[in-house]
Amino acid sequence: MQTSDSELVQKCLHGDNSAFDALVRRYQKQVFGLCCRMLGDDAEAADAAQESFIKAYNAMSSINKDRSFLSWMFRIANNCCIDFLRKRSRRKVVSFEDIEGNISDSGSTPERISMKKETARILQAALMHLPEKFRAPLVMFHFSEMKIKEISEILRKPEGTIKSDLHQAREMLRRRLEGVVIET
């Protein structure tokens, strides 16, 4: 039987580092996925995810026992991504040609794989054009499959605001992708 997140958190609070390792293993893919969608760069996303876990470890005593560990972790990761985006805006401009989708499908033809990569690149480029205020809830809802309530807790905004931000984000994406044929 798998140990619950709250039990692992309690063990961490009592000095058991292997419990935190278990939490990292359990959620590293989800946190990395959120960072990838927020930042559009795998290397930067890996750095942000690692920094997120370091911050979580150092702030473990501040976790609210009524919140899920994953929601708390996503809040930290979202804030790390925002910090990375702010640093990025001060140092360089990222070209869309540098952004690649992470799609691999061993059963597809090279043409199909190429089309999927191009689709992912176009979508990622459109996502990167969204202001971070709209990108975060959209990524959490559609790519991390979180519920509105969870997103509301993570971003500390009312559920109605999250719904409104999602609507606006979808509209911005729709306008940005108008006339673009996307292969599914």
C-alpha cells in the first residue's frame, strides 16, 4: 500500500529525507510538465522544477495540512516559473524557432511525427504569447487536468476569476491560432 502524501509530509517534518524523495519521485513529472508549459523550454523547465522542489523542502513546515501536497507544490512551481519569466524578460528574447514540442510516437511515420512536432511548436508558441496571468490557469486546467477549485487555491483567486481567465485565455489562443491548421 502506498504511503499517503500527508504521511510523507509528516515524516519530512520529523527529519526523514527519504519521505521527501518519495514525494519528489511521485510528482516530478507533473511539476516538470507544468514548468514546460509555462516556460516553453525544457532546460529552463528542469531548472524551475528543481528549484521548486528545493523551495518546497525548505518551506515544508509552512504547508497547510488542509491542502493537498500537489496543490501546494503547484503553487510553488507556478511562482518559480513566474520568477524565471521575469528573469528571462530582463536578459533575452526567446525566438519561437527555439521552442520545440516534446512529442514522440514510435508507431508513427516520420511525416506524422514531424507534423505533431510542428503542431506542438505552434501551440507552445501561442501559449507563450499569453500573459502569465492567463497562461497559468490554462496550463493547469488543460494540460495538468486540474479542477477549477484546485487552480483557485493554487493561484489564490476566486473560482469565478479563474473561469473568466480561462475564457479569456481560450479566446486569445483562438484568435492567435485563427487560420492555422492543427494536426491532431
